[in-house]
Amino acid sequence: MNYNKKSLALHKKHQGKIEVRSLFPLKNKDDLSIAYTPGVAAVCLAIASDKRLARTHTMSGRAVAIVSDGSAILGLGNLGPEAALPVMEGKAALFKHFGGVDAFPIVLDTQNTEEIIAVVKAIAPTFGGINLEDIAAPRCFEIEERLKKALNIPVFHDDQHGTAIVVLAALHNALRVVGKDMCDVRVVVNGAGAAAVAVYHIMIEAGVVSGNVIMLDSKGILHARRDDLHGYKKKIALETNSEARHGGLHSAIIGADVFIGVSAPDVLSPDMVEKMADNPVVFAMANPDPEIAYKTAKRTKIAVLGTGRSDYPNQINNVLAFPGVFRGALDVGAQEIREDMNIAAAMAIANLVSNNELSAEYIIPKPFDLRVAYAVATAVKRAWRSGGK
């Protein structure tokens, strides 16, 4: 099947993937009076006297804005806002199908940090949460952090935290398969963008020792002696790589228990895999072509292999995370999404794979497992109510 032609034809036929529908019947003048004027005036006045009622009397309590500037579109790069819209529509469809969350695509014709922050702050009263999407690093870090401080609704950059949640869930179960502990493993993260940084942070919170992590960008290993590192890369370089290794992936991979690829196709060779520790775990998540080809990887000593692709086992897919995370956050009226909530979401995903089901070919639920969003939402709500304790 030619997916390119089919996708283009269907998008043209339906003029996108989503629509807005009324929850009110509009069959007579009484219906019209309730949905609009004069009946709506009572709701306006009630909210004016207590803005919190907007959460319970309008869509804002169940709606999420999916905001993108089109600067880092799913492996396609900086294509701008119009080209980002099909992705944001798709995200909205997934929010609704898996989490029952009404999400609205909003693409911005600016890639200026200050302008993006100002626009999101201005539209925030309409929504119960903000999902930042496909915004390039390092701007995405500042945008998210400043919006978190400025707004009293959850702000979640899915490319960072959605990826990190699902990676942690998969890693937890993969280490169960190979009989290794989180606190003992040596981890190589190939890539230093938004997803890689979030994966690093959540792993450390979950028990991986920072000194046992080596992260690489396009120029090689992040280490303290590199004079071209600034900002978040410099900070990570100072925290990681306790052996002070330098060079490229050939050097980093020696003795590694885990390889996490959020980078580029075909960078991990069979010879490199042979240099890893026994029973290594490899998550090759570059899309559409992973860091090591599936058929090639299966001929190596890799014990557990995960990719971002749906046609192979162990698909590490953000759809396992974001619908349930926002469903839970909206349900409890959360003002933010903390890291403990992300970890709770990851463990909820991991725990859906029973001991009897767990295997090298099945470490994580499939995207269409309808238990996932409910389990994640429940875990997120429980974590919020516990206050991070």
C-alpha cells in the first residue's frame, strides 16, 4: 500500500482530520436561547464573579491547546506553521480517541521565544492545559519553563516529557527482562535535543546514576573539557560521564548496558553492539529509520530492542503517555505536571505488562491497548493528590 498517496487523498477528502461539534441541541428557539443569548448571560456573569467557574461551565476545563511553531516537525525539521498543522491535527485526534480530551491545534507564525510565550499566555484562559509540540531545542526549554511559572494550568512539552515517560516505562521492563538494576546500568544517550535531555532527567529521578550516563551530540561525547558547550549541554557534561570519555559513539558505547537513540539512522553498527555489556538493551528511536536497522539488530547480541516504529515489536510511542497524562491532570484541576507525575505515568504503563506477558518482544503495551490512558490518568491523579510525597 502506498501510504503517501492514501494519506494525501484522505486529508484532501476530509480537509484535515478534526472538526468542532456542539454539545447542545439547536432545534428551536429555546435551545438557541440557552446556547447563546439570553441564557448564556447568566453563565458569563457567574464566571465574572468567580473565574474558577470557567473550568466547570465552559470547555476550558477539558480542553488543551496544542501549540507549535513548526521548527522541529517529527523528524522533518523546520517546515513552518502551515506544514506543522497536519501533525497538530493528528495529535488532537489522538488526544480525543485515547484520552477523551478535546485538543485544539494552534500553529504560530513566529519562532521568536518572547512572541511565543506572549501568545500562549494570552490564549491560556481558553484552555485547561498547554501541550507544546515540535518546538526546537534549546528554545523549547526556556519556553516551557517560563510558561510553567507564568500560568496556573499544566504546560507539557510532549517531545520532551511524553518521550521520556514512555522510554522510562520501556526501560523499567527491559531491565526486568535482562535482570539488571536501574542504579547499576551504564547508559549511552545518542542525541542531545529536547527528547534526549528529558529522557536523561527522568532516568536520573528514577534511579540511574548520572555518572553512569554518557550523552552525545552531533560533535561527539559531552564532557567537561569541551569548550564548545554552553547552557544545558554544559550542565549535563558536568553531571555525567564520570570516566571523562571523549570522542564519538565508538568510545561511548564500550561496556554500555543501554543505548537510547534519539538521533539519526544507522549510527549504531553491529561492531559497536559487540563492545556493549552482555545482554544489552537498545532503544533505536530515530524515525522512520532507526539508529540500527531492525534486521541487522536481530543478528547481534542485543537482548531487548525497541524502536519508534509500529511494524516492529516494542514500539516506544508517545501516544501511550500524553492522552492519559492530560486526562488525569484535567480531571483533578492540576496547575502543573511535575516530574513525580511523569514517573507515576511511566510506572503505570510498565505495570500493564504482567510477569507472565513480559518478554524481550513485549516490554510495553501496544498503542491501541485501551487500558493505558485510564491507568496513566489514574496514576497522574494519585500523584497530584499526594503532592509529590
